[in-house]
Amino acid sequence: MFLKFLKKLKNSSYTKEDIHLKTLLAKNILINNRKKYSNFNSINEAEEKFFSQNGEDGIIDFLLECMKINSPKFLEIGVEEYLECNTRLIYELRNSTGLIIDQ
């Protein structure tokens, strides 16, 4: 099932179940990573890509943890279908509110 899920993610035909599974996977990885945040020598070590393009998901989680922000507010412009963006993971995992804009 997991391999089938990964293939589907690459094809970018997401269902609500796919997003839910991807979020659960991300949550587990980030919980594990948070245990190591204090040992990171560079912010680049926090990079994790779940919904973002270049690893921003992990970096944003790292920054929010370091600043002890549990309920972030966000604004993101140019999200298309909100499948590949920098705020989707904090929307899914944290008590966050925000505004997303696309044409």
C-alpha cells in the first residue's frame, strides 16, 4: 500500500485520503526530527519536503519550534490547488489560521 501511495504522490493526483496519509507521515517524521533540533549545526539540516517545493516544510517547523509558536498565522500567495506550498503542513498539523491566494 505504501509504494502505491508514493507512486500516486509523484503523479500529483491527490485525494483527501492521500493528503491525510501524507500528513500523518510528515507528522511522524517531524516528531522524530524535533528530538534532534538542538543538535543541528545549520538550518539546512531541518529540510523536509512534504507539501513544499524545496524542503521548506521542515525548515518552517524548525523555526516555529525554536520560537515556540504553536498557533501560527500565515499568508501565502500563488498556491494553485494548495497541494504544493509552504503553509499546507502547518495548516494540517498546527492550530494555525491563514489566508491563501491564487488567481
